[in-house]
Amino acid sequence: MDAAAQRRGFDLWQLMQRAGQALAESAQSLNGELPILICCGGGNNGGDGWVAAECLHRGGHSVAVWPLQEPRSALCQAAAKSAQGSGLGLVNGPEGKTWGLIVDAILGAGQRPQLSPELDAALDRLSRCGAPILACDLATGPLKPQHILAMQVGKQENPPQIERIADLGIPPACWLEVDGHCLADLPRHRRQSHKGNNGRLLAIGGGPFPGALSLASQSAMRAGCDLVFAWTTRSCPLPETIIPLYQEGPQLAPCPDSSLAERIAGVDAVLIGPGMGNSASAQAAARQALELAMAARRPCLIDADGIAACAPLLRQYNHPSAPIILTPHAKEAASLLGQEAPTWVDLHAWAGPKRVILAKGPVDLISDGRQWQRHHGGNPRLSVGGSGDCLAGLCSGLLARGCPPFAAARLACYWLCACADQLWQEQGPCYDPRDLIQNLGPSLKNLFTTWQAQAWPPISD
């Protein structure tokens, strides 16, 4: 949200001032004449606390800051310097004074589950001092606040009965719309790369619709993967860049030996579904591949006929052993959830951090059950057969390269639609999925130029 707001011209220092002012006003409304203790961490959540402390101090209220961490972010450093320049008092703990309110501005939304022993001990001291706690955005670790002031939007982790929301003036598009700041999620190629370092994908499909797997595999290669393997039937023609792993017969069938398990163990991600059809043997093969991938803890993307085949398993995987991305259109979404015409609310409720939905339509939905975004790009020609296969390949290629599942889904969606929109402007309806694949590189370069998203080509040391 911060990154999107900054790209739209918002100054993050001004947003911190608004957040700190709101926190100060909330603290003052919850407290009488007793002193307030504000506990600050080293990041931007701590910066909000420093700003709040300065606002209260300049307003004549009795307030002190306990800096549990040295200011680390540039904004926190600036806020701490300004507050201390105002003559604000610092303390080394909550003991020795009766506090009317404690403000938790320690970690907020950026915290990890594991806290340092020093921070754990400090939080225990806060819990034992007995004063009511107001948390800034989110409670830190095990602290149990009586009040929470969430910044801009409510947080799913917060109990709604104790949560207030401070409107900082950030437009909803900054957290609801996919835009070019997702380009920051694109994995960079290292200068000293070796074959396989930039992702190995196994694509499983083909048979009755061999072109679908070919399009998906080529798109995965264009995502920057080093190696793309295709487990398919001999009827599936593949370009020289894709490594074929052929199975005999006109349809895919479950693998009778350990060879598929060994292949899955040797890649970074698995794509299941493009062009495999809905025969009983192909559906059994899809379920076998998903079970083997979960046993090997390999991320998966499931698309097309693979969704219907794997739906019973997917409903059981509330917390799968590895991330799964699903890319259904409306009919496939109904099959996945086992209900007619599921809404976005239904899809968001079904999704999870390791069960990510990319629901395709005139407006796309990306959800991991905690956050969701929509994407308005694209044009009517994306209804042509094979476009979804290109999306599945691009997304699974990014997943194989190490892109987190939610990030891979929205980046693939944004990138492919931008490519399609460029073709639509140049050729109208006269393009097909092969043109999409050929233009993925030029469109990515244009996006980097438009959004000034670091250097081109994307590389790191």
C-alpha cells in the first residue's frame, strides 16, 4: 500500500505525520490526565509512535517514549530525531511510574512470528505493568491490547470490537488494484547464474489438446525459467527449448513407477492441467501429480481440466504442504468450490496463504484469503483459446523462479494483459497466443521503462 501510494505521488513522510497525529488523538481520547508511555520499534510503525509522542508533548500532555529498538528505517530515524529535538523524555522501561495508557508502536504489520529474546522480555514487562494498551495498526507479538488503531484499513488479525480505523487519505486503488509496482516482485537473474539457478518447471498436460501444453511451456520459458520439462503424450509437439518426457498412449495416465516422483523432486514448481482433457485416466494422472508434488513440497499451479480433476483433493488441502495457485474461469471456479456461480466473496473466503486464487474474467481477482486485489487490464481478444494457457505458463514460470504465490499471480496477470493490450492497439483482433508469447519480452521492457522499475535488463549481483 505504501509503495503504491508513493507511486501515485503521496509523500510517505506526510502519511506518517497523519498516522502519528491520529494515534496521538486516539491515545488522548482513551486517557485522562495520567502519563502516556509510547513504545517504539525501529521501523515505520515505530515512526508513527515517535510522531504521536511529539504531538502529545507539544500539546502539553505528559508523555514519554521507550525506544525498544534503535530507529532503523529512514522515516523512523527522521521522526525520532524530530521528537527528541522537542525535548521529549525517554525511559528504559515501564516500571517506576503509573501510566494511564501504553501505546504499542513496536512492530505493526511488518512483524515476523519469531521475536528476539530481548523483545520477548520487554513485552513481558509491558504486560505485567497493568496499564491499558493501545496498539498501532497491529498488536506486537503476544501483547493483548484493549484498543487498536488500524491505519487506513482494518486488519483481519484484529478483533473488530476493539479496532478503530484512521483514514490517512490513501485512495482505495492503492491496495485494491494491481498496477506496475508489482514489477518489483520479478525475480532478478544473478550475474553468476548457472543452468537451473533461475527455475526448473515440470509442466504436465497435453493429450487431446496438445497445443495448450506447448503454449504454457513456452510462456514459462519466457518468464525466465532456465529449464522447462513437459510430461505429456507423444501427440504433443514441443519446440526445441522444451524438454519432452513422453508417456505412451493417447491420454495421460497415472505413472506406474517412481519416475514421475523423481522428476517432481528435481524441479522447483509443477504446472498441472493444460490440454489434458477430462478422461478418467487423465484426471487420475492429475491427482497423482498433485499428491506427489505436495509430498515433495513443490509449489503447484493447477489450470484448466486439472482444476476439476483435483477439486476433491484441493478442498481437503486447507493448509497444503506447499503453495498452490489456481487459475479458474467462472465455470472452473464453480467446479472448484462445488457451488453454482461463486462470487468473489466466496472465492476470497475459500482461498488461503498457500491456496491462492487467480480468477479470470473481464476483471480478474487475485486472493490469498488475507488480501485481495483486482485487475482491470486486458481486452476482448483474450477470450481466444490458448490465452489462459499462456497465463498459466507465465505464472508457473514465475513460481518456479521463486516468486511468492500471490506475487506471481498478480505479476503474471499484469504482464500478460499489458502484452495483450499492446497487441490489441497494434493489431486489433488479429493476434493469437503465439503473438502473446513472442511479445512478452518487449512488453516487459516497456513496463519497466514506464514504471521506472529499476534497471533493464533486470539483473542482480
